[in-house]
Amino acid sequence: MSPPAPSSPYRHWPATITLLVLVIATAVILLAMGRVPICTCGEVKLWTGDVISSDNSQHLSDWYTPSHIIHGFLFYWLFHVATPGLSTGWRAVGATVLEAAWEILENSPIIIDRYREATIAVGYTGDSVINSVADIGWMLVGFWLALRLPVAVTVVLALAMEIIAAIVIRDNLTLNVLMLLWPLETVRDWQQAL
């Protein structure tokens, strides 16, 4: 019996190139939609923590970054269950398609207006392109963590991120989805008391 042939170091290149093309295409689409490349303040910050400021959703990370990491956890699980024969690289491409589609939809007038009317994001004007691209990157961090960590650790991390965000900014992925789909006045009142 002969030993298995070593795998090619180039086996991940097609998926990696596809992933990069998707990210670039997303940025081009967002620019064509009129999104600003970077914050109109003229800076690119690693972190901005004030969710009520015009800096929110304009820089590389903010209090909504954990939501995108959790997207990565969820997309990893989805593609792991739905596409067992697909390589991890192509599953990451599938996750990137979903995240990129959300970034484009999230920055469309219909969702921006929905955020303004149904959530605490009254002055929300959409994300900068650099923020959207970073959000895709954060989703890929979550995807990678879900690939590497035991399921229980991933679940605990997701719960911890949701709880901390709810305590600090009175918002998180769960509340964001709830308020977009089925806004509750009691939740909005609690969120606005921040």
C-alpha cells in the first residue's frame, strides 16, 4: 500500500481568489450605491465605541463587530451541516457570499429606513465601505474560530458576546434581528434609556 499523495500547496487558491474577488466586488457595489469609502471624519479608527455617534459603523470595529463574528459561527455551522462534501475553503466562500449580500442589503435605502423607524438607530445613515469590508473580515474570523474551537466553546463565546453587548449598548445580534422583523415598543424604550 502506497502512502497518500501529499496535498498540493495550491489546493486552496481557487477558493481564496474567489473570496477576495467577492470582497472587492462587494466594495465596488457599495461604492456604486453611494456609500462613503471611509468615515466622513477623514480617519480610519481600529475601534469606535460610541454607538450614538456618527462614527458608529464607519470604522474597522465597533460594538456591532461581535454580531459579525457570530455570523461566522452560524455560517460555519450552516455550511458544515448543509454541504458536508464541500471543502472548508468553499464553505468560507459560501459564508462570504451570505455576509456580502447582507452588507449590500443592510446599506440599501429600505433597510436603512427600517433601522431608523424600528430600532434605536434613529440617525443611522449606513456603513462606510471600509466598515462593511471589515465586517466581512470579522465574519471570517468567526468562521475560522468555529472551525478551530469545540462547539461548546463557540456557543459560550456567542452567548458572552450577546450578553456583554446587551449590557453595554442595549443591543446585539438577537435584538437587532428582533427589532428589524418584529419591533417591540418595550424593547425600544429599554434600548433608548441608555
